[in-house]
Amino acid sequence: MRFLALLILIIPLAAAADPLPSWNEGATKRAITAFVAAVTEADSPDFVPEPERIAVFDNDGALWVEQPLYTQLAFVLERLRELAGDHPEWREEQPFKAALEGDKAALGEAGMEGVMQLLMATHAGMTSTELDAIAADWLKTARHPRFERPYTELVYQPMLELLDYLRENGFKTFIVSGGGIAFLRPWTERVYGIPPEQVVGSQIALEYKLVDGEPTLVRQPEIAFVDDKAGKPVGIWRHIGRRPIMAFGNSDGDYQMLEWTTAGEGRRLGLLLHHDDAEREYAYDRESHMGRLDKGLDDAADKGWILVSMQRDWARVFPE
Amino acid sequence: MRFLALLILIIPLAAAADPLPSWNEGATKRAITAFVAAVTEADSPDFVPEPERIAVFDNDGALWVEQPLYTQLAFVLERLRELAGDHPEWREEQPFKAALEGDKAALGEAGMEGVMQLLMATHAGMTSTELDAIAADWLKTARHPRFERPYTELVYQPMLELLDYLRENGFKTFIVSGGGIAFLRPWTERVYGIPPEQVVGSQIALEYKLVDGEPTLVRQPEIAFVDDKAGKPVGIWRHIGRRPIMAFGNSDGDYQMLEWTTAGEGRRLGLLLHHDDAEREYAYDRESHMGRLDKGLDDAADKGWILVSMQRDWARVFPE
């Protein structure tokens, strides 16, 4: 019985430890923990059964840095410059022209669909396995221009804690990204604890065929799905088949995802990360070419969405 | 310590109980249990880590009855007949003509894409929530013409046991169906223990918009994806992002799913259910309009796929 006694002693201590140490005390943190308590406590009027505890997260700017360029765009641009000599037509056509000239305004205008077009042109005809390997290799060696660290280390420590905290409370966590799934899936499990089957994102068309007798999925020069803006609720429904009870984003690309999530019946939580911390990360919103937050900033209060202030709410930004 | 002693006594007994009581002893059952042991035992050369233990299952004819008609087709035909008066053009156009005339050969020819066209025509403009509700209601009242039971009771008892057995061994089980996801997701969790987010299937295009101010997903008159034949590996990759280590099907619609699964590196298991039991269920293969098994029957031995004989391998077919 000594073992049991020990357990009885340890469990309340563990439960009392702060699961969100990188979140400063305040209204935002209280809103998160109150929501989780409300949907998980068995006697709560807002109780939600475990299988329905679906939480969705944008990736760029919500789980990792998206400035000065979406990471996937940085990846694609390298390859685009290598191939540009063979493609004189790119100097006239958008979004290629913007990409080669480093025209961030035009790139921002082209949005996630533009990123997918660039990805498609630079990586068409590859097999899904080949692209996975190339993206994984690039992520190992590439460094962020300002922070000089691998991109997969520029994930937000408070968000890693939030993902863990939700999962410990019976939530199933999904990424719902405007970026391509092929670029995300090779590393989301290791970095975020989110397995490939819980990554929803934009997709290039694939064709199954035998190549030298080997069953192969070959990437086609066609965008199958753009998981951005009004595409996000569609992507969630097609992939998950349930309406989430919690959504976390940071830009107007996440507006409809938050709108659809929080308009559901019962208790819901919508959060938008406001990048207002030029010192530790970046400060941008309405005028930014990447991750513009304009309509969301206007409507958050009316919709009951919480604006997370990076400066005020986060004790630290990146992992050690 | 008495409690612990009891546990020590109980655990080996529980482990020794047959997890597949509806499977007859023989080569098929041995192949399944040997495969599971090989990929789960820590010291096995074929060990596969839990997150990679992905098993995919066709639905029609693999988990439930598909004769005399795919259940989804029976559902669609009722609605089609109701609407036919308003659509004189259906008397000339395929697959509508075949459906109204009960021409099974032509319906079989139109395949899963045909079923999706019928579903689209009969249920366009509905919201995803409305269709879910209609399908769920229909399944509650509809009865199979021969067995006179609800379709959701005409699932195969040995397959329910197999799904449980795999999950107990750390597998994640997915349905990969040629049928539409909207028709499956409302009940797969209750009947098979497979949650909506683990159902891959054919899809109608959806549009997100505000209807009377309410965020809504509206079904469009366009097929977004046909998850059949060469579409199955594509659907698996897009949805799951991992190559399964085990696949279970029953028709040539599952051929590429088994081919792709079993061509992967390491130990793999491919199974095809052969419906050879006219007495307890149905006997059909090469000539059937629904669930034709022809090429799979020719190639199973060469490919190392196991033909499950319903007559020989299953002690019982349906739950009590």
C-alpha cells in the first residue's frame, strides 16, 4: 500500500503544476484554462465528450515564425532561382515575376494560392516521397535570416505548451494550414506532437501509377485544394468531419475558420495571436504582406474572439 | 498487495483469450495473428512503431454487405424516384436512366463515380449537416430486402473483432471507401469504433458561406474526389500522409490500395475477402455488378495477398 499512498501524494502535486509556464498570468491565460475546465469537467453544463474535443491551429504565424517570408516561400524561392535560367517566361508571369524580383507586396497579394503555384512549378513531376525528403533536408540546413536558427526551432514555446495541455485534457489537436501538407508532415509529429494524419493543408493533385513497376504517387501540375480563408472550414469538414470547439489563428486567412468554429452550439473558443512584439519577434498586422490581420482585428471583440498579445501574454517566445 | 496479486493472475488469462472468436482456426487466422505479433513485439525484426501502424479497410463488401446493391445506392435510389417527376431528362441520361430502370449492369459500369453523380443530383444545395441528418434517419428505418435488418446491423462480426484486435495492438484503423464520406461518418464511430476523422472517401465539393448570417457548408453540384481504384492510394496519402502497413478489401476497387500498401518496405499484409457463401451471405466475384473481384482474384497469389474465404474462414457472419 506504500506505493498507492505515494501516488495519492504525487497526483495532486502534478496537477497543481502550471501547465502553461510560458503564458503570463492575466485575462488570456484565464480564458484558456477556464474554457478547458468548462468543457472537460464532468459536472460542467458545457461538458464536451472527448471525441468531440477538436482543436485546430493555423501554422504560419500561429505555431511558428512567418516573417520576413512564409518558410515554405523561402524554400520555394531557392529552388525557383536555381531553375529560372530554364524558364525565361517566369520573368513576365505572376507569381513567378514577383518571386524572382523579391516583390513582397505582389507575393502577399498572390497569397497561399500563389505559394502553391510556385511550389507546383518548382516541384512538379516529383513523387510525394521525393518532395518529403527534399523539404526535410532543406529544413535541416536552412537558417532564419534574423534569428540564425533552423526554422523548426522558431516555433513558439507557449504554443507547444498549449498543444500539450489540450492533449492532456483529451483534445485532439490538428494543424489547418494554408501551406502545403507535403512541406509540413515530415516534421510536425517530432516538433508539435501532431501526426501527419492530423495535418490539414493545401494540396497538389497526385496521380497513382506504376513507375518501373513500382507503385508511385506522382505530383501533377494542378492545385487540388487551397486550404486558406473560406477553404479552411471546407478543409476541416472534408478531413475531420466534425466542427472544432476551439480554433487558434493569427491572420485574416484564419477568419472563416474562427467564424465557423465559434458559431457552433455550446461553448467555443476562438483566439488570434497579435504579433505586437518587434523586439522578441515581429510587430505587424493590417499592412503586412505576410499574415495580414485586418478584418480579424476589427471584428474580434464583436465575435468574442480573444486577441493574444505576444508582448503582454507570453513570458517567452521561443524554446531554449 | 492482494489487489496486485489479483492483477498478476488476471492479466495472462485475459491475454490468452481468443481476440478473434468468429474467425475459424486455419491459415488465414494464423497469417493475421502472426503479422500482428511480428510488427508489435519489441524484439521482432519486423517491429513497427505505434504511430506507423496504419491499417486501412474498404467498407462496402469488406465491413458490411454490398449486395444486392451498395447501401448508399439504395439510399440514393429512393430519393431519385421521388424527384424523377421533376426531371424528365433523367430518362435519357446515364447514370440516371440505369438507376430509374434498375439496370444493375449499367449501374455497375458507372461505378462509384456514378453513385457519387446520383448522390450529387439528389442532394445538391443541401448543407453538410442536413445531408448527415437525412442519411442517419434513412439508416434508422431502412431494412435490407433479404435479411430484413437495418443495414448498420449487417456489418461483419469477424471484422468488428479484427478492428478491435488491431486497435488493442496499437494500430490506428481507417476506412477508405469508394462511397461518400457524408453517408459514412454519422455512424462509423458507433458501429466500427472509427471516428469521422479516420474515414476517407469520395467527396462532393463544398462551399463555405453565410446563409442568413449563419456560417454554412453548402454542397455543390461537383464531385471533388472519387476515392476508388487508383484514387484510393491518392486519398490515403492526402488524408493520412503515411503508407499503411495493412490493407483489407474485397473488390478490384481495392486493387491499387492493396498494391501500394504491400509494395512498401518491411512487413505488410494485404487481404481480400472472397464472398463465397451464398447461404449465409452472397457468392459473387468476377461477374458481379457490385464489388466485382476479377483481377484481384487472378493476382492475389503472386502479390502475396491473402484471400479470406467467408465460407471457410468465418465461424459467423453477422452480430447477434
